Amino acid sequence: MPSPGFQAIVLCGPGVSLTTFTASPEDFPKALVPIANRPMVWYPLDWCYRMGITNIKLITPPSSAAAITTALAQNPHLTSLPLPKPDLLAPSSLSQNTPTAEILRHPEIQAAINGDFIVLPCDLVCGLPGESLLEAWMIHQGGLGGASLESEGYRGAKMGLGGEGGGRRGGLGVWFETKGEDSVKGAETDFVITTSLQQPAVPPPEGSLRPHISKLLYATTTDTLRDITEEKKGFPIRHGLIGKHGRVKMLTTHRDAHIYLFPYWVLDMIKRNEHFDSISEDVVGWWAKAGWQEGLAEKLRLREVFDPTHSSGEGRDGENGIHASGNIEDEIDLASMSSTNVSALKERESAKAPLSVPPFLSYVHPTTTATTSSPLIRRVDTPHLLLHTSLHLATLPPSTNPPPNTYATGPSPLSHSQKISTDPSLIAPHTNIHAPTTLIAPNTTVATHSVIKSSVIGANCVIEEGVRLTGCLLMDGVTVGEKAVLQGCILGRRSVVGKASNLKECEVQEGYQVEEETEAKGEKMMVFEGLEEGLGEEEDEAGGEGILLGDE
């Protein structure tokens, strides 16, 4: 597949909600937490390669750079990805708490981006064909006549064959439903307001994403929405929104996938607005509101972004600040050679024409129901989502020798080649393994009389005699003692569960040893270094090494 000309920026941030397994990001950052036996970062990387994007930058704090570099060179899933390998950028001033917009404002990151780009989180699992998303964006924003200034009626843009020469392009984001057949309890949601686009004269072909594309008008997190409604005793609607868009749709059960298709000029907007912290709430949220809120585009300094002659200083790409996109119309300003166009430009400047803001579009992923299925899109940033997503991927039939009549359109790109990869000689007789819903990685030993259902087991694990596993996720090197019963648990790397233990919906930290015959439900089992003093009675119960924490 020829390259679509995009760069991909994958943000490998901290695992704030996965602290049970990312307590030491220097050794084991969030990007390497396994989802269905693959490192988390494998999924956005594979998604980029499948759509033809090979210019990929991984952004990480310096503290996690060594671990990710080692994984890229040694992990079999990451080394099996196509060439060229992604570049790892770890600016010294980045930390685990650097805001996402601040990352894109960093000089080293800005210098590394030289064209239109996609921003992705490292915890994205996406079965949606990325090329379909790119196609929808190019038709609406980058094709002939698709440049936003021209389509919005702003006739003063330089004429050209699309792209920057035909006007400023807009952006595109992705939102997915959190309710329905494949929902996860307690999943984070966002509040989104959209409006329909004008229907094309020719209907899009079957399978196109264009029917699900709309214009974004407002986007924020549900937590921010609650704060606004509590403070205002309701949700205030600006007259400018209703005056410009009489029909809107408000979504309260969807979540931002943090998949953003950005034109190159967005970097300049972020650079000029130092108050931007979050890409989702600030960059996208303010951009969406600038399309209808009077005067907001000027406050965001978009006129300086679109026309650097209004700025007192030089632009980001030389004397006039215009980025060379490779089109001859951009390299040579053909409009400047025409006296008619020069006069028109002067007239427009003197009239102070209103600033036209390129639209930010939203793709709202259709819901999976009992009768219809849609490709999986999910952010995996909590233990519940980590477990649920891993178990969902474990149900996908293998891509090698799948069962007959399994696929209508071919295997899922997220399928494993084999469900049970360990050597058959390592699985003892008289075991009960439900293969359609279970994944077992290589070099894992399963002793006799064990029962394994709907579970994901990593490499080099040891399952001793009589163990019962139901709906569990075991990372690499875990040992489960004989006759232990585990249900809905996540066990970190090299952890040990003592024999005859009974755990339900528990999280066990990397390297932690659960005592024999332990009974626990809904607890986090972790070792807290440096907390020996001041633990009081809990210190005696935990032996000074670890404590059991409930959900709170």
C-alpha cells in the first residue's frame, strides 16, 4: 500500500489508572502492559502499519525510554511488525505528568512533525480499518473542493488542487459507544454535541464511514460537565450555538477514542496558545467552539495562524510562516501573479472579512448490538477494561486454520495466529481448557486436573494441579499453586498465588506472593515500599511487606 503521507504520533504516557501493574514505569511502563498477551503499544503500531503509515514517532518520558527501546528490540510481537521501525522520542523535559498539548508544543516534537499527522494513545485497541477513516477525512477535508475555507464560502483562499493550496483543512476525531452488548461497567464517558453535514448528491458506497461523519460543536469530559451543571445549576447553551445550528445531537454515553487526524497548521495553533493543556478538552474542544462562538477564533489567534502576515514575528517555517506541502501551488503563489487577485485580497483585508474556521469533524462509531456487529474500538486504561478487552480478544477465532463458516469477510486483524501456542507436551492429560475463549502463550505449563475457561495466560506461566481459572488475565511468568480457584482476577508478571487460595476480582502486583489459602474478593494486593512507618495495625497484619486494599 502506498504511504498516505501522514505521520503518526503515539503518546506513551503514564498508567495512572493501572498503578497495580505500572508502579515502576522505569522498568515496566504502561505501553508494555499486555493486552491479550501482546504489549499494549503493539495495537496502535499495528493499526498504523495496516493503513500504510510507516513514519511513526513514539513519545515517552525519559524514565520509560530504556524499557520501551528494549521491548522494541526484543519482544517477539514488536519485532514482528513491518519495517521501518518506529522512532522513539524522549525529550529530557518530559515527565510522567506532562499534559498532552504541552507535549505537542515541545520544540523537539514540533521539529519532528513535518506534515499532516495522526495522534494516538498507546492504550488504543482498534479493529476499524484506518484507511477507511483516512478516506473519509480526505473526501471531506483534503480532496478537490474539500478545503474548508473554500467550502465555507471564503473565496479569498489560494486556488489549487486541494490541500493547503485550496484552503485550510480541518480535523477529524473518533468517538465510540460505551453502552450496548460489549459495554464495560464504570467506563469513562464524554459529553459531545454534533450536527449533521450536508448530504452528498451521490450516496456513499456501502461500507463507507461517511454516513457516520458529523461536525463537532462541543466536546468535554463527563466530569467537567458535572462541574458545570453543579456550578450553574443546569447546562447553559449559548445563543450563538443555537443561532448557527438549529438541529444538534447531544451524546452522553460515548467516549473519545483520542484518535485525531490533524492538519499541519494545528501545531502552530497549539504553539500560540500556551494555555492549552489537554488535546481532547483544549485543542479539540476550543477548536470546535470557535466554529460558532463569535470572536473565539480571534482570541485563539487563528488569524495569525492562517495568515502569518498578521503576526508581528516570523512564522514557524521561514519568513512568511507558510508550510511547504509539496504542491507547486504552495511553493509559488500563483494568486500573487494576478493583479485581479491582489486587488481582491486588498479589498477583503480592508473589509476585515470574518475569519472562517475549518471544521473539526467527528466520526461516531456505530453501536454493536445483538443483531449487528461493529469493529472493536476501545481505550484500555483501567484494570476492568484491561481484563474485559483481553477476554474479548481471546474469543476471536485464530487467523491460522480458523473454524469453518467463522468469518464472513476474513479473520479479524486483532486475532492471534493460534489460540494455544504452548507446546502440547507441556499440557498434562486430564485438563479441561476451553479453547474457543482462551489464549495460552508459549512455554506455559498446565498440570493435570486443571480447568481453564475464558482466560488469557502469558508466557512462561506455571499452572499447578487442580487449579480453576475463570475469566482471568495472567501476565508472563505467573505461578498459580495447586487447587487455587481464581475468578475475574488480573495477576502481574512473576507473581505467585499460594495453593488452595480463593481469589475473586482481585489485582495482584508484579512479583507479589499471595500466601497459601488466602481468601479475598475485590482487593488489590500490592507492596508499598517506604510505608513501613506509620502503618499502625495494618503493618502487623501485612508483615511490613504488603497490604490488601479494597476498591477505595
